[in-house]
Amino acid sequence: MKNNGKVPSSFRFLFPPDLCLDMATWAEDDVEDVTRAQDCFDIEPREGTIQPGATLSLLFTYTHGCEGVEELPVLLKLSRGREVMLQLRGVTVKPGVAYPQIAHFSHTLQPVTIGSDSPPIQYYELYNGGDSVMGYEVIVDSLAALTAENYGCEILQCLQPHGRVQQHSIAQIPFLFSPLEAKTYAVEVPIMVVGDATYTITLFGEGVTPDQARDTEKTSGSNIPDKQAVLLDNQLAALSYEAIDFGVAPTFSLSHKILFITNTSDETITFRWNTNTTPLCNEVIAVSPASGTLAPRASAMIQVSLKPSAYPAIFDLDIICELTDNSKEAQYVEAVAAYQHAVEEEKITFTIKEARAKTPEQFDKSMDNWVATDTLNKYHTLPPIRALAPSPLDRPQHREYGSTKHSKHRSSRKAKKEAATAPLEPPKPPEPFYLHLRITGQVADIKTFAGDLSSFEIPLSSIVQPSDIRAEAPRAATSGEVVTISSILSFILKSLLDDVDVHSAIRNLSKEQIPYFAQIARTQAIEDVEEVSPSSSIVIDEADVEDSGSNSAESQEPEILENEAVAELPSQSPTVQENPDSVHFQLAPLLTEILGETISNIVQEAVQKEVVLTARPRTIALPPRSPHHIRQ
């Protein structure tokens, strides 16, 4: 809660008893429900003052006491300000039972352009709050009726009407919305939960024109802040961004975002990223590094990647970062080792109990060294001097016999005895702290993508696999294929022969610089040729060299270039000739990885203040050389 004003503001949470309202007789049952619900909810702090521009974290706690649903209205009252009514709701489920949690019974899909060939896939989330697997089925009768109303055109499709939701997980039901008109569609979709009731969800979808779609993209955005305002008391680390938006990316493209995780505690911690929150999240999101260790007050750079997708879709995902205190983890490991040792020791340890020691009356009096009991009881001590005893009516009803010292010893012995006889309990592992990262984005069809494709990385491997470009087995061409190919080739050759630019490009081809990847391919090809025929070389006659020495340098350069071109011809390996595109598959990922790691190292050093990126470049000027060092 943040105070955006310029004066201090006081707040207070008022529970129903704090309102001091007189309830009618018919509302006594509701009063009992509210009283029971009040014991389950708690807010810390319930009141306080926030300075201008300051932020305060609130902790809402719900105690799962009994099975059922508890609701409690709470009034947030601000001093010299408005009053806000909050409705707190908590659910307690039996163990071993699935529980479908429907957050909203209406869901609005993103606007889609009418007449689109490739509309994006959109998802509806269904959460299972129980500890048992839950099955669901989407009843598509209403979707079929909507299709019939639109002359057989499928306006809304459910791509996965059946499915299962794991315990404490989310299932994302995919829908495909293809509007025909620029209007708002509304359809009620029943979702039947196996072993439970049927829930009706109302889906709204809006069809827009291309102009309206561009305006929607400009104004679209989330109002949820992407940075954490206040750290919690037991928080071990913090993220530089709690929400990442990839924007609109074309299909088959690979997008990256960078964020930092900072250790805010005084202990060494370990972080682990969990992208298995939903099956879809694991398919489209990758995090690097997936785990690591952070020293106190240290930071680490995290790269979140949106994997290439072959179909348009709209994502709104959530991944979890699990944080563990290494010191508490070490204590837990030691406690587990001690517990296992105690269990093994208890298996092999036994206790021998002897009978009680005998009293003097039970001993044999015929023993010579024994003194008779009558002699021991001959003298008696006098009673203590005390005041006159009060009347029996004035005496307390319950008297404590024995001194406090003896009672303390007795209680301590009893506690030790109970501790010795109590069964061993295994140690409890330390509770980790969880950070949530929200990821949003949209994948658009690459054919209709309106952005700049050069700003996106499109791996060739995501479109065509290396095995797909290998030469297929030759087959006989049909007569139709022969006629088509011959006509196309003849037209291309005639066009090339008549094109003046092609002639000039062929003349200047030998003067062009060789690209970097071609140098790597040529070097590899030369090594292959040397392994096959190491004795092959080009011999130049000395007489020819002497004759050519009289010529000018301008006439020598073309000959040298021609000789180099001739020398390169036998160096082409059969592998490169048959499959020239294999060089791109081998080199492109290597260059991308080298460039990405270089940029990551520079950014990491800048964060750790080892390099200052904004510093002015420094030039070191050497001193001038003295004249006597200059050789004549």
C-alpha cells in the first residue's frame, strides 16, 4: 500500500465487531458465521500511518481450521479519505479431494482481426486447489450452435475439450477465436469436472478491423507494476523485474529478455527456476542459468528466452524461483544425520530395570552388622514451632504438601522421563521462499507480421531441420515436370544473358572480399583435400615468372587473383558441394552463442562495477622518439 499524496495518511482495518452495529434477530445465524470467520482471518498491521511517498507491505493470513468456505467483509478506512470494502474469502478442502477454483465466471479474449488466416490461440486457466488429480470436459454444444448461426463458419473452437489437471496446478484450455464481423461475441461454455459439478463460463470475444487492431496494439498494456515496491521481512532475494513483456514476435523467432536476481540477505542462498508450472510454460519458456548460488548482497544475470513457436498464440504465464538459505539447509542436513544416528542407536539400545531397594523391615534381622529397627525408631524429632492453627473454616480447601524445591525437582524428573520415552520426530526441512515472474507476449504469423523482421533472431533450424535439406534419392521426372523445368530454365538463362548488371557482377566477382563463413568453409575444405591428396599442388614455371616480371603491377594482380581462384576450385570438398547450407547450420548457432556470451559478460561486469560503460574512452599517447634513435 503506497501513499501517493503529499500529507501523511492513517489507515485502519475494521472487522465486523469493530463497526459496533446492532444486528436484528433474524441475522443471528449470520453473526455466528462472521464470528467464526473472524477467527480464521488476520491482517498485519491492522492500523498505522504512511508518510508521503512511502510504501507499506500488508500480510493477510488465513487459518485452515475446518472444511468449507469462509467469507469476511473488512472495511479499510483512511483518515480524511475514502472507505474501501474488502471481501476476504478462504477455502479449506478435505485431503485427497480435487477442488476446481474458478476465479472468474466470465473471460474476455483478446481482440482478433476479422478475416485473419492465422488467428492466435488463446487460453483459459483452470486451477486445481486440491491434492488429487482432476479431470475436466468442455461441453462444446454451445460452440456448435454458434457455428450454425454463422453459416458453418467456426467462430470459436476448443482445441482440447478433454484434459486432466494435476494437484495444485493450472491447466490452460486452448481456444481459437476467428471472428467474421467487427462485433462482440458472447457464448456460455459449460465445463464439467469429473466427480464434481458443472461450471458455466461466459467467453467474450471482439472482432476488429485492421485499423482498430493497430490502435489496440498501441494502447494495450498491463496496469500491474513490474517492480516490487517493498521487500518482505523474510525475503531472501529480489528480482529487478517481476513482469516481462515480450511484445509481439513473429513465428519461428527466438526472443530474449535479461533480468537480475539480487541476494538481499546476509547469508549465502541457492536459487532454482521452475518452468514446469504448466505444460505450455515448459514448451515456450527457457531460463538460463536454471540454478545457482549467490553470496550475500551479490547479483546474477538471468536470461529468459521465448522459444520459437510454429503457431500464433497469446501467452500469459507465471514461473517460480525457489530460494533456499544455505545455512539453514546445512543445519537441516546435520539434524537429519543426527536423527538417523538416533534411530539406529534406538534399535540396538535396551534398558535393564532393577527392582526397588528393600526397606529395613524387609531385610533379614539376623545379620550381625545390622541395627534393629526399634533402635532406629527410639528417638523422634520435635514438631516445628508454628503459630496457632487457624479455624478449619479459615483454612484453604487445597493444600500443597512438600516444598517448592522438591516439586521443581519432581517436575524436571517427570519432564526428562517423558522426553526419554517420547518417540523421535524427524526434523522439518527449512521452508523456501518463492519469487514469481510473470511473462506475457504474443506470437504473430510471420507472413502477416507488421514489424521489422531484421530485429528478431529467426534460427533456420526452427524452420528447416538439417536432415530435411539432404539430397533425396533421384527419381525419374515426369513429362510435365520436364516441360515445366525446361521452360523455366530457358527463360531464366535468356534473362541473365540480356542483363547488363549480371555481366558486370561476373567481371567484379573475383575482386570481392570473401565472407567470414566462406573462409571457414574453405579452410575446412583445404584440410579435407590435403588429407585425401597431400601431393597435389599447382606448379609455376620460373621462366613464366621472369617473363611476367617485366609487366606492370596492374597486370600482375588479375593473374594472381585468377591463380587463386583456380587454386580454390579443387579445394571444394564433396560435402560442401552437395550440401552448402550445412555451413549455415554449423556456423550460425556458434556466432550467436559467442556474441550472446560476450554481451552477457560485459553486462555482468558492468553490474558488478568492474567496467564503467559510460566512461569516456581513454587514449594513451606514447612519448615522441628522440632524434638519435632514428636510423639514417
